[in-house]
Amino acid sequence: MAGALALATGSLVAGGLPATAGIAIGPMLHSKFISARQPPTQAQCEGFFTAPCYGPDQLQTAYNEHPLFNAGITGAGQTIVIVDSFGSPTIQADLAVFDAQYNLPAPPSFKIIQPAGAVPPFDPTDANGDVGWAGETTLDVEYAHSMAPGANILLVETPVDETEGTAGFPQIVKAENYVINHHLGQVISQSFAATEGTFPSAASIQGLRSAYFNAARNHVTVLAATGDTGATNYSNVAGTVLYTHPTVNWPSSDPLVTAVGGTQLALLTTGQRTQADRVWNDSTNYALNDAFFGTPGPTATATGGGLSSVFARPSYQNSVAGLVGDHRGVPDISMSAACSGLVNTYQSFPGEPAGWYVACGTSEATPLFAGIVALADQVAGHSLGLINPALYAMSAAKAPGLVDVTSGNNTVSFLQPTLVTVKGYQAGPGYDLASGVGTVDAALFVPELAQASSGG
């Protein structure tokens, strides 16, 4: 799948050690089965994978959402639009199980539409297609809902697999234009991408942008994940060959889209931080790689970020021209994504064991931020549209709701077949090409974004 990471599936043997994982390419997602009956505890994940795993309650606390919830700011009246190829045949039932486990209310409305054509029957043997996208859909829906539990969910399923290059994108564009033209939602979350270099030409990307122009005209916010392979990305559809030089993905590189990168959180079971967030980079986390992916070697496993080779610097990035030069730089902002800080999900679609999984990737970060935007839409009383100018203005003004991420980088090393290192970008004070303008303290950020995006 496009710009994708390995989707690891497997089970835990009775003795409590991970069984051998079957590795397949999935859409911007790492996921692994852990229990048929209950989500793992943080301690269990640390024992199995050398890394903690978190639930939605911990992330709500980590991002300081409870003051908003207590004030009635839950995303009420807003609709988060989640776009995925194929979707999941069990997502509504799976969300109900997830909600019951974590005491989350059901979304006021949860609808599924297929405006670009009927999705083919689900094939449980298609690990790289239907099954991978169903896992992606699960993560997207459950964590967008976690961050804005009062918002409606609209899942938009498309009938063609999005891989590299233009594949799948015409149907995505058609579906998103339908959503925008019919005013069905305020924020669109996209946890998929294709490396800019896999498109036939820059013109072919330009020909797929109509939904983003449409969204800007109609004040709909569009988000996209920056990718999970650090400063590089895949150069082939199979997801087996990585570029040996820095690259970025589209649509996150589009100036009309907010690019969401990934951070690593370190949390107590209560959700309180034990250290400041870092740029997500598990490339040389050998113990995790061995336990989670079954390979002890270095892997290209880190947040995407860098400079577009297609789009020039947009005016809202003029304040950071010293870092981006004449190019569009990504990400714009970052949220939790690290495999060294997994999240729990529940899924029951055919093709994999039904039960609780742990997952990671910028596929997580993007729906998390979609929930934050839905909260800001509620505060503003209207959809905010393109929020990037506001984000950079807030960063320049040192808005308290933006939390700077100052440590880490997205340099990755991997075997192909010899050792390759693609040098990425270092986090530092203010904007950088590893974390964007940083991450958020929602209680402060949400009203600040609502005001800044409304011209206040």
C-alpha cells in the first residue's frame, strides 16, 4: 500500500511470547494481534514488545482534553470524515466493543457511504488489500472517535486500492468531492499517501487536486499522514524497495492539506507524561524491531517529514523559509504515532483473529488530530477550513497551546540489501521538518485555533 509500513499480523503464544509475525504491506499502519478477550495492559505490552501500549483514556489525558469535555466541548454537532479504500465490514460493531471497553459514548451518528462506487465483496485472503485496509479503517475510526467522542463519524469507502502513484486516487477524489459538495463534514482524515516520485509527473498530481481546492472553497479542513518510513518512502507498489534519498508523500505535501507527523509519547497508566514528546523514530530500536517485526536489524520506521519536490513554499510558510527554502515543507503538526508507544484497537473482520490489537503509525496521528480539529470547529461554531495559516501564525506568536517538540529526528537506516542510511531532519526550537510546529495541549490549543482560524 502507498507510503505504507509493514502490517505485522500474528498471535501471542500461551507462554506469553510473540509468535512469528506474518509481514505484509498495509496502508500506513503497523498492527499486531495480542488478545481475543481484552486489551493488553501497559505492562504486558512492555513485556511482549519492549514498548508500552496506550488506550484512548491515556491519550485524552496526555493531550489535556478533559477540561474541554467538562465544558461540553466534545465535537458535538461536527462530523469527522474518514476516507479509506474498501473500509471494514465490521467497523460499526467493532467500535461498539471498543467504546464499551473504554466507557466511551457511541458517536451520535455513524454512517458509511460509497459515493465513488460499490466496494467489492470483502476478501479475507487479501492480506495486502481488504484486510490491510480494514485494519487501517479500524484505527482511523476508533481514535478519531476517542479524541472527539461527541462528533459524528462518516466513513467514506472507495472501491479501488490506493497503492503508489495515481492508483486509487481518482476514486478518492470523486468521493471527497461528493462529501464536500453535499456538506457532509467539517474535517477529512486521510491515512494514506503515495511517494511524490511514484507519480508519472508533477502534472499528474496537479490533476488530482480538485477535492482540495473544493475543500478550501467550502471551508473544510483536510488532513493527511506524512508516512511511516522516515525521510524516505517506497518506490514500488509492492512496498519492498525504498528510495535511498529523502522523499515525501502526497497528499500530505499538498499546500491545501495539513500534514500530520508522528511523535513518541512516554505515559504513566494515568496518561501523565514521564518525559517530553520526541520525534517518532524506531529505526534503530533493535529490541522493539525484533519483538514487534521479527527482525533485529534497522528498519525504516519513523515519522515522515521533509521537502516537496512538486510544490513550492506556500505563503503561510514564509516565516520558516530559512528551513524550507523554496519548497513546501512537511509536517505541519504532529501527534502520537510511535511503535514504541502503541495504541490498543479492537477488530473482528474475517482474515485475522477477532480481538484486541496494538497499532502504530502516522495513521494514528492523523485521526487523533482530526478529533482535535472537530473540537475547534465546535468552539468556533463553524468549520475552520485550511488551518495551516493559523498554525504558523500561532507558532510565530508562541501560542501556549502549541507544545514544541525539540528532540529527535527522522533519519532512518535499513537493509536493502546492504545497509542504507537516509539522512532526515532534526527537531529543534520552533518549526522543524521532523515535527512541524510541534504538538498540542488541547485545552489551550482548541480555543486558540478556533480564534486564529476565524480571523480573531
